[in-house]
Amino acid sequence: MSTTTTIVTRGDRTARRSTKRVEPIYYLFLIPTVILFTLAITLPGVMGIFFSFTDSIGIGEWSFNGLTNYIAIFSDPAILQSYLFTFGFSIATVIVVNVIAFLLAVGLTSRIRFKTGLRTIFVIPMVISGIIIAYVFNFLFSNSLPAAGAATGIPWLETSLLANPDLAWIAIVIVTAWQAIPGTLLIYIAGLLSVPGDVYEAADIDGANKVQQLTRITIPLVAGYVVINVILGFKGFLNAYDIIVGLTNGGPGTSTRSIAMTVIAGFNGGDYAYQMANATIFFIVAILISVLQLSLTRGRNAL
């Protein structure tokens, strides 16, 4: 990008005026991206919202039915169950991920040996495919742990968590947290490293112990990172799909079926327009969460 500067003198005042001219090469990179984004994301999204007001099954003839699909969703127990599970699972996972990641970040930024190597080890789960992780843990929950329970005589361990409709969500939280903690950990490490060391030196001089430094210095100074991790994590967990498919496939029954699984199952089952209405509602929820994120992070100097 080139900049042309013009100096205009008026009496005792000198005004500096700057005009910027965009180089054509930038449009060469921008225009293809905009076209691809429009064709692959924007246009299908608009078409999906349009068909949510119809009775289309995805192919063939269709007709408008107004808000019928949207009204039916709010009285559909399967849809309501998927929203209840997804939001409950997301809240629980956000809490687990952020607490563990923050504690690990505090430890990995302290004066301990081999902290660089430990950081490398802790981020490994982040680069492994979610579906692979789910199948590995599925084997552990379904075979290894019950076998260990039978060998040690622990009754509650002999039955797989994945077969219990009331406890299967705990297994999903554990596996999802195992994969999500590394990304959250890296953000917390960046936040902790941005805190000036002089602050802790001054606290030591004033006689503050480590717990007081953590609660009164560290946590307030990285509050912006906490907000970002919580909001981004919550948004990401709302889209949970692959790990749930690999662990329970929405079962037992439909007790662990997420919103994303419900929408995709409806597409495959001929409820295209109905599930497009569901997806549209879910999209609005995601937009509201994004607006909340912007309002909470505006003016913070984290990241």
C-alpha cells in the first residue's frame, strides 16, 4: 500500500494531509477469497434460511408453510432435549477446561525444571483428530475400565459409563476436556507471561504470599484471557459432534445427542426444512454469543 503525503500551509498553521492508494495486488488476493466465501458459505446459508420456511425434504417439490417449522421446534421434546444436553455439556466442559488449564498454566510458568518439555507434552492432544481420540477412549471406557473393575472388585467400575444414560455425559466431558485443554492452556500461558515481573517483586517486598499473589494479582491481570477462553470455549463446545459420535453416537437412546447431531440426522432423515429451521435458531444463538463476546472483550488489552 503506497502513501502520498501533501503539506498545505495556511498562515501560521501547517496541515499534513495523507492520502492512501490501495495497490491492485491486494484485490488479487481479496476478490477470489470473497467469491469462494460467498459461494461456499454465504449463499448456502441464505438458501438454508429460505427453505426453513418451506416443507422441503431437500429434493423435489416444496411449498411455503410460514413459521410452522419454527413453532413445531419449540414443542418438540427431542429438539429441546438436544439443546438442554448441549448447553449443559458446554457449561460443564468450559468450567473443567478453564480450571485445569489455568492451574497447569500457573505451574508451567513458574520456576520448575523441564517446563519447556512439559509444555510440549501437554499440547499434544490438540493436534490429534477428535474422532480418533473418541474411538480410543471408547475402547477404554467400554473394555479396559470394566476389565480393571472386575479384576479389582470395584462394582461401579465394572459397567461402562457410556452405557449409562445418566452418566454418559461425564465421559463426553472428560474426553472433550482432554482435547480442549491444550489450546486454552496456551492462551493462559501467554497471559501469565505478559504480567510484568516487577509486580510480583513488589508483592514479595510487601509480604504477600503465593496464594495472595495468585488471587489479588495474577487472576485480576489475566481476567481478559479468562473471558476470551470462556466465550470461545463455550461457542466451540456448542458445536460438539465428532467426539460424541465416536463415544456414544448420541446414546444411550438420545440422552447425549447434541444440536449438531440432531440437525445432521434430520438432514439424512428427510426433515431438511425442519432441521434448517433448527439450524437457523442455533445460528441466531451463536450470533448472540458472539455479540456478548465482543461486548465483554471490548476495551480489554488481552491478546
